[in-house]
Amino acid sequence: MTAPVKVLITAGALLALAALAAACGTQRINVASPSPLHEGAALFNQRCSGCHTLSYAAANGSASNVRSGQFNNGPNFNVRCERPVDRVLYAIANGGFSGQIMPQNIVVGQQAADVAKFVATYAGRQAPKVPGAIQCDQQPVGTITTSQSSSSGGATATTRTALTPGQGGIPGATTPAIGANKKKKK
Ligand code: HEC
């Protein structure tokens, strides 16, 4: 390789690096202000970005590589659809859906509602297209129902409302009588 070619390649690589660095440095919240959605994005950036990725809130906390990921890295909301909004509010109050890893009630009350609306509106915009599945932006964002918002009150919340079939219970499920599943003795 001749010297001028080497210089050109090095210069090109440096330019590419500079462009990358600039892109990182300029990432910021990408939701018009003032609006409750911007409020939600700002809160997401402060409270959720350590564990979740969502470009509209300049958040990069999800694991970028399964090998280097940590157990508490949360889902990447650039690609994961989170509709309707009630689902997000439930996850905030419950600590994700399993309630095992993500802390509960990181935001409560109106702040939780703002964050939930922001996530439901902006998550899933880079979701891969799956044939036959409804695209995220075609699914309704929905509205926050009162039973959910009362349980998101954190310390001031009163008793939690019991799950009704529509909220994830199993419709028509009954508790089997004790011993019903025991194998018959031979
Ligand atoms: C300490 C890390 C951490 C923080 C902080 C955190 N999360 Fe999570 N989150 C997780 C993990 C891990 C999961 C997956 C939990 C599971 O499967 O049990 C999760 C799951 C979720 C889910 C359910 C996603 C799905 O489709 O399964 C939602 C919604 C969510 N988080 C929203 C939020 C919001 C909003 C905030 C900020 C208010 C937040 N998270 C802060 C770690 C975190």
C-alpha cells in the first residue's frame, strides 16, 4: 500500500469516528415541548434509562449484546411494542410483568401516567414487521382506567383492586377442589 493511500484510509477512519462521537453527544429527548408526552420522556430519561432503551427519550439502558447484558437490563422499547397504556402503568406499579427484577413504583400518580402515555405512544416504532401480526402503530394507545391509576398512587394508594377477568385473570377459571389433580392410587 502506498503512503498516500494509507493517509487517506486513516483520515477516512478518523472522520467516521468523529461522526459517530458527534452522534452520541447530540442524542437528546425527541418529543416536542411543552406537552405531557415531553414530561413523560424527560421522566423516562431520568428514571428508566438506566435499564431500558428508547431513542425518543435518549435512553440506552437495555443490553446491546446478550453476552455482556446484566440480569436487570430491561426490554428495548425501540423495538418492543407497549400498548395499550394500561399495560405500561401496570408494569410500572408491579415492577415489570413478573414483579421480580424491575423496582415497583419508580414513578407514581400523575408522573406514572405521563411516563406510561409516553412509552405507549413512542415504543415499538422500530419493531420488526411480522407477517400476519398487527403493527404497533396500528394498535390503539388506549386510555388509563381509574382502577389502574388508583393503584399507581404508591405510598398513598389504598388497597389494590382484585384482578377481574378483563385485566388478566383467566375467564371462567375456578379453583379445583383439593385432591382433584391427585393421581388415583392403583
Ligand atoms: C433497575 C432496572 C430497571 C429500571 C430502573 C426500570 N426498569 Fe422496566 N424493566 C426492567 C426489567 C429487567 C424488565 C423485565 C422484567 C421482567 O420480565 O420481570 C422491565 C420491564 C418493564 C416493562 C414491561 C415490558 C415488557 O413488555 O415485558 C415496562 C413497560 C417497563 N419495564 C417500563 C419501565 C419504566 C416506564 C421505567 C421507569 C419509570 C422502568 N421500566 C424502569 C428493568 C428496569
